[in-house]
Amino acid sequence: KVGEGIIRRLGNLERAYLIGDYADGKDSGIIDLLLVGDLDHYQLNDLSGKTERYIKRKIRTLVFSQEKYKKMLPELNRRAKVPIWENKT
């Protein structure tokens, strides 16, 4: 239930992917996330900052609208990406 509250705070998150080094299995200390949806950037920055301090890793986020995600999908499919969350409703 905690995760659901966090997702709600972010806004309308459709899906989330781990990309970059961690998706390739490398611990570079930088966690790259691709988030798809209409998000509250203040909440995202707040949550990212708190999480960075807790896990002692840098978090970088790339936020796409659903339309941009669909447009970029061919390029994204050529890179490693690990789905970590999807809105099932």
C-alpha cells in the first residue's frame, strides 16, 4: 500500500522502466528511470531526493508523455530496459 501512495503522489504514471547501466546489470551508482505519464515534477524531485539519500545512489529521471513514449519506442527497444511498474487500470 505504501507504493500505491507514492505512485498517486507522482500524478498520472502510466509505466516505469529501469534503463541505463542498471538495466545492463552494471552498478555505476547512477539509477536511470524512464517514467511515462503526466507527472507532478515537484513530487518527483522530492521523492527522488529522499530516495537518493536513503540508497546512496544518484537517480536520474526521463519523463515522457504517452505520445512521446510511443514515438520513441523503436529507439527505446534497441536499448536495455527493465519494466518496473505499469498502470493496469
